Amino acid sequence: MRTTVRLRFALLFGVMSLLIGALLLAVVLLVVRQGLQAPDLGPAVLLTDDGRYVPMDRRLVQHEGARVVGYLRDTMRNARDWGALALLGTTVIASGAGWWAAGWALRPARKVTSAARRVAQSHDLTERIGYDGPDDEIKEVADIFDLMLGRLARVLDGQRRFIANASHELRTPLAVNRTLVEVAIRGPGAATEVRRLGESLLLVNARHQRLIDGLLALAEGEQAILDRSPFDLADVVEHVAGQAATEAGERGVTVHSVPECAPTTGDPALVERLVQNLVENAIRHNLPDGEAWVTSQRCGDMVELVVANTGPAVPPYEIEAIFQPFRRLHGDRLDSERGSGLGLSIVRAIAVAHGGTVAARPRDQGGLTVTVRLPYEAW
């Protein structure tokens, strides 16, 4: 059972009332017991009018004493029983009063909690709690929370502007360089050495372009997803598998795509990048004539994407390393054609931004199985 503050407050009222009432009842019973002690009946004789002492009937004395003792015992029992009932009643009343008082005192806190939950679920940092109650501790907490939301909104807005500006400032020079090199090497008077140098520069340019795209995707993936739209993960899987068919054929890898209905919400472009990175990794980190499997399905309140491939054996202790930026298995060079070492880092960032998880495990036959779980959203 969840022990809320209100429940603890009510139990505290009840326990305190029970202890104080029990102490008062014990004191009252002790006083009554001392005040109702049986009187001393004296000797078993009777003084007559003429001054003589006449012996009393012993049976009469015993009978009267028993009546007095019984009366005192009944009085104490009634006082104890009725006192216990009164104590129980006051305990129940005190607990109810504590429950009501706690609810009344915590009503502003519930409003603040409800507003904070609404802001957290909507992912809209422009919303505020806006508590307008009395100037007390609850209002202080609400104002501090609003101040924190304002700062977070400014930071995220600055990061988005930086990503947009960096995307433009970094991609434009690379595009200009690529155009100039292509014009130079394709001219009619270009020498053989110039053509070879230009082709090398184009490869370096493409490498830098992939690296910049990966860094920008990683930065975008780490942002909270504010604009969510419904889509089916199966459509994304089918689309990415179709795009990767050409590269898979060139590398001799057979891709088995089994997309099943898996509705969710989020940024479809980012999720497409997630699936694309996983499928590209499955193709590029594979064996000649290898295989790769891409499936999507619903699993309870989550949707699941599973990408598996054949390939070299992967040590279990290196699983976590492949999710770190610029980390590769087996000491592969980062400038190889296999990528920039950001693929799985981007996958994890996008999955977390959508409220999901990603996990990888080695296959017994070699290769890797990566499982991405995202929240299921019916639409």
C-alpha cells in the first residue's frame, strides 16, 4: 500500500489521540479505584440503645461486604468498558480529522503536482505552474519550479539555434568544396595526378560530411521530442530496408525484413535515422554472404524493433563500449568506410528522447542483436 503524506498524517493523529486518551483513561480509572475502596465494616458487633454490645450475625456481615465489593467491581468494569469505547471513538474521529486536515493542507501541493505532471507529459517547457495561492512554502516551491522551467526553456532554445546554425555553417563550406573539386577533376585539361588528388579530397569531404551529420543527429536526438506525430514503426522498417537493399547487394548480405504493425508517436525522421543506423551497421559489420534480420512488433505497452546480423563474435564486455561516441569494436579505424563511430550513440540518444530503451547482446553464432523498445501509442 502506498503510504502517502495524507495517510501518514491521519495515522499520526490517530496514534497520538490513542496514546493520550489511554493515558487519561488510566489516570481516571486509578482515581476512581482509590476513591471507591470498600469501607471498613468494623467488628462484627452491634451497639444497642442501652449501651450494650450485642454480637451480629456473621452471615449478615459477609453478605453486606460481598454486596459492596460487587458494586465496586461492577463500577470499575463499567468505567473501563465505556472509557475504552469512548477512547476508540475519539481515535476514529481524530484519524478522520487528521485525514481531512491533511487533505486541506496538501490541496495546494496537489495542484502544483498536477501542473508539474502536465508540463512533464506535454514536453512543453513554455507552460508554467502559475500558482496564485498564499505566500507560503507551497508557493515558494511552485515559483522555483517555474523559474527552473524558464531556464531550461532558454537553454534548449539556445541549443536548437546552435544546431541549426552549426548545420548551415558546417555543411555549406563542405558543399562548396565538393563542387569546386568536382569541377576541377572533371575539366577537360585536368591531369591524372589532379584527378587522383581530387578523388581523395572527395572521399575526405564525404567522410567529414558523414561526421558532421552524425554529430548533428546526435545533438538533435538528445533533445526532448516536443512535436510528436503518430506513425507505424513497420512503415519505417519497410522503407529503410528498401533503401538499404542496394548496399546489401553490393556487400553480398541478405536482409530479411519482417515488419509487423507497431504504432507509436514521436519524430518519424529521427526514428528513421535510428532504424537506418541499425540496418547500416548490420550490413557493414557483417561477413561475406552474411545475413541480417529486421523485425518490428508490438509487445504489450511497448513496440519493439529488433535488428540482428551475422558477423564476427562480439565479446560481452564490449557491448557497452559500442554505444559510446567514436568507439568501435576490435580497434577498427574511425576513418574506414564503415562509418564514424556515432551510429549506435545516435540510436541510444534517439531512443531515450522518445522515452524508450536500447539494448544489445551477442549472438551465439556471431554478430549482434540490438533491441529498441519505444512506447506503444494507439491512434
